[in-house]
Amino acid sequence: MKRAICAGGVAGLLLFAPSVFAAEAGNELVMASGLWVFIAIAIGCGLGIGIAAHGTGMGMGNAINGALQGTARNPEAGGKIMTTMIIGLALIESLCIYALVICFILVFKIPDLSKLFEAILKSVGA
């Protein structure tokens, strides 16, 4: 069932994409349909950062849990365990920073929407 939905979505995208790209640049309907791309970017960035922060938070919690249990079992190895844990936490945190950088890149791809809103208002007749 999931495959059929995915295949239908791809088929719909491939079916309607050429008509959007072939339309003239001044068409308000084409410009209004472009608004959904920017909305999807904004929502995707918010979800991406949220999921990245959640995943890295859980990973850091597990790393600290393992380090504390290891130190409790063998206190003499606490220094080595702590050093390894700090390096691991830095690598885990870098994943969230990579997600943040990707989201910044996507957000800055969103152009000035004033022309798009003017075209929408013109097409509506307001």
C-alpha cells in the first residue's frame, strides 16, 4: 500500500511538473503554486531541526549513561572514560550542527515573497 501511494505521488509530480516549468514567468497561478515550495521548506526546516535535536539528545543521554556506569564499575578508568565521552559528545553534537547548517541553507533559498503575494492578490482581484 505504501509503495502504491509513493508511486502515485511520484507519477503525479512527473505528470504536473512539465506544465509548471513550461508556463510563462508572469503567470500568477504558477507563482502562487511556487508558494507551496517555500512553505514546505519552512516546515521541513522546523521538523528537521526538531528531529535532529531529539536524536542527538537521546544519543548524548545514552553516552553519558554508559560513561557513568563504566566509571561506577571501575573508578580508576574514569579519566579515560571521561575523555572518550567528551570526544563522542562533540561528534554527536556536530550532527545537530550539520542539520542546522542545512536548514539555514534551505531557509536562505526562500526569496522575497512580496512579488508573489502581489501576484496572488492580483489574481484574486483584491
